[in-house]
Amino acid sequence: MPHAHPTQPYDDQRPGTSGLRKKVKHFQQKNYLHNFVQSLFDVLDGYAGATLVVGGDGRYFNREAIQIIIKMAAANGFGRLLVGKGGILSTPAASHIIRKHGAFGGLILSASHNPGGPDADFGIKYNCGNGGPAPEAITEAIFARSQAITSYAMAEGEDIPLDTLGSHQLGAMTIEVIDPVADYADLMESLFDFDAIRDLLAGGFTLLFDAMHAVTGPYAVEILHRRLGATKESLLNCTPKEDFGGGHPDPNLTYAKALVDRMFGDRAPDFGAASDGDGDRNMVLGNHFFVTPSDSLALLAANAECAPGYRDGIAGVARSMPTSGAVDQVAKALGMECFETPTGWKFFGNLMDAGRVTLCGEESFGTGSNHVREKDGLWAVLFWLNILAARRQSVAEIVRRHWARFGRNYYSRHDYEGVESGVAHDLMAHIEGQFATLRGTTLAGRTVRTCDNFSYTDPVDGSTSSKQGLRILFDDGARIIFRLSGTGTVGATIRIYFEAFEPDKNRHNLDAQSALADLIAAASELAELRSRTGRSQPTVIT
């Protein structure tokens, strides 16, 4: 029988666009997770007897959290709960399972690309019945409810054995421990030409995939090794670990250094890729060649016909505002709609649900399509392998031919991580305070056309999102963008984005940092970065 347990509100439990993220010890406070879960259930309607999907990236506290959620879901009246074996479900796989099984929604346990372990980070977020992240109306309702509830409902019973496939009963609710990989792998096989990719790999094409001891390890083993024939030696760090092997599971040039060193070293493979903690991000590399996430999105859009799942054409494309305009050039040339949205996958979900968009992406190593309602790291890797199998050219050659056709968007992001929150907000206010006098002036040898704090009106539901990032836009199409990121759990991350479009193919072989040097210097001076933050260099450059 379910029992009511007393709880109390916390003043810092507001979920953001990526859910609630805190240190593990924060989640281990008495009733803290319970308070969030009960608040969620209290603001949802119509789930009695319905199906709930639960899983996570395997980080520390994942198993304990799942047992709590199972008992609370049973007490609150769900009829069926699907949980990945071992508590594992990648974020895109969870989205697919929600959609395939007609679930009411799902709880995904992850702090994405943040470090794991008893002294590191944990997170939880709710995805709706379309498989996508909850809209702000729900997250705000959860927060408001969390300030008022005084008890939570929790069924009594033994913990569910998560390491064996099977069915269990807790009160009136059935719990099914499911294969976390099979449904997702089948979906990938329906979208991509696995025969062509198998032939590519059998013909001597070499690859490296680094799962970073995170959730995509089992997915890579099943798809890349068992179904496509990649050698086990080509798959790195494929055993999920609670602390990600002590690493930072963020697939970029800084934190995936071991893979990058192999790809830029002697006898480098033809193709390299990595995914992050929960499996929704990707990094793609060629032999001595890095593909920016912005270019990757544009390349996928320009070569969509290579993959069977997209051979009939794509409805449109979308990118987050800080992402480079490389995909805009493709959309313009191919005559398709292109949307610029705030950062956050839910904005893409609205467009996909309305049939306006097929492919979408963010510069923060996230790319996806309408096959799910989350970004999808392994999907992007398979799409690249499908293009390589169809075109039989190197990664570098494919990218350079793309630049020759559409022009090159030189682009880079500089992250200043762990900046004291007050300092970061003061810096942003200082920049915005100069906007009125910047318009029409010369900065970095260019004329400033306009400055603003980006706002967006959703073309589907009419909702408006404001204060999404400070933009300095130049007459020649160049941009400098400043944003604060909320994905960390300590301090604030200042992200600065630089972009300049180069149509001349004779100038496409410059180093990005050199090509953008004038914009980088201007941004540093404008923001007074060194004096305000004490930093002389970014933490991460991508």
C-alpha cells in the first residue's frame, strides 16, 4: 500500500531547459528527489494507468534514484513502467521508447556532459509524450508546486532487480526491465544503409569511436560492432562507469583529448567520433581534421539523400541562434525553410511536431532529426558513416567540397567556465549597456549593423522567449554573441561565439582562430574579460 511521507520545499529546485541539475550530495538530501518527483506528478493530469519510461546514463546515484521513482510512480497511479536494464537508457533512446510505446512521458536521469561520481553532478528531467523535453509551463509549475507540497506518496516493496530482463509487479503497477538498446538499434537500421556502411568498413576504412565510459558504450557495441562489423578494438571506453572513468564526458577537443590525439597522430584512422554522458551529443573527426558541429549540421542537410530515411527530402532545417549560419546557406541554395531558435531542444520539437523541420542542431555538439525529439549523438555518427559510404571520399574532402559550393562560415566558441555568478552577470550587463552607442560604429574593422538581446516568437504556438543572448551583428554578416550557460552546477559559464562568412574558396584553408582573430580581440576588449574575470584564456575553445 502507498504511504504518505512528509517533505518540505527547497528554494533552489527550479528545473531549467535541461532539467534539474545539482551535485549528487544535493540530491541525497532527505526528501530532495522525492520532492521533485511528487511535484511533477502533482502538476500532470491524466496519467492514471498510463505508461512511464525511466532510465539514465549510469552515473553515480542513478540506481538509487530509479528505485525511488519506481515506488513513487506506483503510489501515484501509473499502470506500467518501462526501465532500461541496469538503469541504462540514453536520452535519444528514451525519447524513442516514449514515442514507440505510446508512453505518457518519461524521467531521464542525467547531468548530460557534466562529470559524474559521489562528489560530482546528477540531474533529472521530464520528457512529454512526444518524447521531447517538458515546456517551460510544466517546469515552472513543478517549481511552484515544490514550494507548497507537504508530503509525497511512495509504495512499500522490495527494490526491483534491474540487471535482468523481466516483468515485476508493485501494487497495481507492472514494471518491465527492457533491453535499453534493441529498439533504438532497430530504428537506426531503418534510417541508414547498414549494408553500405558494412561494405565501407569491410573494405579497409578505419574508425575510432570513444564512448567516454558513458551511456553510448552498449549502443556502440551493438550497432557499430555487432551489426556493422567494426572491430572491438575500434571502440574505446564502452563500459559505462558511475564516474565516467574519472573523465569529463563532453565530446570536444579538450575533454576527448585521447581520441583527438589518435586522430591527429601517426597512422590516424579515417574517421573518429565521440559521444557524451547521456548520448545526445557528438564530435566528428577525420584524419587530421575536425568538423565543427555547425558545419556538421550543414553537411548532413546537404547530403541527406545519401541516407534511406531522408531520401524523399527534408521539410526544413533549424539551428539555435548561437550556431553558425552554415546550414542557412544550404537551406537558401536548396529552397527549404530555415529557422533560428533559442538554445533548447524543445523549440525544435514544436517545429518537428508541426512538420516544418526534419533536421536541426546546436553548436554545442548536438544534432538530430524528427526520428526522436532529442539530439542524438550516435545517430549523427551513423549519418556521417552513411555519407562516407555513399560518396567514398575522405571527411576532409567532403567538407572542403561543401565549402567550395556553399562558402565557409569561420566559427568558434570560447568558454570561460566556473566564473563567479555575480561577476558573470555584471559582465553581461556591461556589454548590453554599450549597445546603444555601438550601432553604426566600427569594431574589429567592420561596421556594427545592430545589437540586441535575442528574442524568439514560436511560429507554431506563438509563445515568446526573450533575453536569449547578446548579439553584435555586422554589415558583412559577421557576428559576436555572448551567453551565460546554465548547464554547470558551480558558478556560471560565459560562452562567446565568433562567426565570419567567407565566400571566396581561395580563403577557405585558414585556421579558424586566425581568421576570427579580430573579432576575438574586439570581444575581449569590449567585455573587459581579463580585468573582470581574471582570465587570460578560455577554459575550452571549440
